[in-house]
Amino acid sequence: MPKSKRLMELMMTVNRKRRFKVQELADEFGVSTRTILRDLQELSELGVPLYSEVGPHGGYQVVRERVLPPIAFTEEEAVAMFFAVHALRHYSSLPFEAESASALSKFYLHMPGDVRDRIDGMKDRVDFITPTRRGDAPCLAILLDAAVHRKVLAVEYESKEKEAGSRRIQPVCIYANNGFWYCTAYCFLRQGFRVFRCDRIREAAYDMSGTEPLDLGDVSLSRRGAAEPREPIRLRVELSRSGVQRCEAELWLAPMLHVREDGSGAIDKDVSRGDIPFYTEFFIGLGDEAILEGPAELKDAIRRRLNELLARYL
């Protein structure tokens, strides 16, 4: 086997094994241990993070931040990958902010000159617009790690009323929508699922109180799909085509929609009574694009809110 091919396969092998002994590799590649040692030294010089341990149970190990083997991209794939990462720049916070910037820089610098020229020519011609928000979300990385590894966090959360409080949560997922980051999580204080604005989570740390994590593997992205509504009331709304489009832009509301062939639609779904203040503001914003049929409580809340607004202009 040519040396270049052996080094490539060796890189993929050590990344896969993570922990290994020189004799194992020598037997697998059919070469001497001295050859494997030389190859490992070359991989180390190329940037593969290896370190050795002495003793009867020693060997080599790849540290956590290992280098992935080279991947061949077509020109179209390279351009698509660049703009996929480039689009994230609109977010003031990312769970992998430094890594995405570093990856984009490496990706761009190692492209052929003509591909870089093509990308430069496209930068001012294509974009994925996301509203720019002023608040940062400093805890995205730990929220994502807790969701992936099913860990409980102790967080400091600031409510809409600017009141800060401590609580324990178990994140299910994080997602970005309309320029904001959200975290769907089980709240041990409220004994139920909640969606937290990530920019309002000012501090987060792994919980040390001994709270047992829950098995939340089957919980969906939005809390509306995660649990049955609390104190359910029936929401019934008729929507114009424009109203449907406005509702489709809301991640949590889109699954409730029934869209007709002409583009109009309707909502006929149980929702939580505690969400009435939110629906009040939302459907007032839709104006003539929505006709609310029920519940009566929501109609009353909308009338009260409109009277409050009208009183400001008398």
C-alpha cells in the first residue's frame, strides 16, 4: 500500500478507535511497529492530536478535539457549505460561535482561487435574512450539551417583567426562530414543559443537587407537541390567505393550521387557558386576516385590550 494511502487510512482508523496500541495498528496494516510509530509521528505533525500513556495498560489516545480526515467536495458542494455557515452571521450568539467562524475561515482559505472569486461575487447577491436582536444568549453551548446528554441545569432566568429567579431545568432542544434562540425544557419548579427565551437565561451550570434527569427522548421540538394543554380551551379561528401565511411563520402555531386549496385556512385546536394573553396580542395583530369564533374568554380579552388601546388616543 502506498504510504500516502496508508497515512489517510491510518488517520481515519485512529479517529474511529480513539484509543489503541501500536501493535494493533501494525497487525491491522501489515507493517512493522517501527513503521507505525513513524506514521503516527507524521500524523501528529499534520495536526492529529495524539498522546501516549506508558505502563501495561498504556497506548495511544486521540484527544477529544480530534482532527477529522479530509473530505473531497465538488465546487457546488463547497459553495453550498460556505453559504450555509455564512448565513449564521446574523445571529449575535451561537452554540458554536468560535468554531463556526474558524471553520468558515479554513474552508474559504483552502479553496482554489477561482472558487473564492465565485463566492466573493455571490456574497452581495444571496443572503438568508434574520432579524438582528440586541440581546445575546451566553448559555447556548451548555444548554445544547445538556439537551444532548440529558443533564439537569441550574439556571438564573429573567422573566418578561425583568424579575430574575433560580430554577432547575432539563433542556430538550434549542432552536432559533425570528432572530431569537429558544430552549424547550422540562421545568422542575413548574412540573411541566416550558419554552425559555435563551437571551433571558443569564447563568447556567450543571445541577449538583442530585436531581435525577428524566427520559425525554421522545419529546418534540415545540412544547405544544410535548405535552397536553393545561386547562384546555378550544381555539377556533378562520384565516384569510394572508392570515395563514402569518401563522405559518410562527413555529409553534404552524402545526395547528388546516390549510384549504385556495390558501385560506382555519385553526380548531385545544390550547392552554394560560396562553390567552399571548393569543390576545397575536390575533389583534392579524386584524382583518382572522375571524375569531371562540373561545368567549379570548374574545372578551381582545375587547378589553382594544378598549385599553383606544383609550390612549381619546
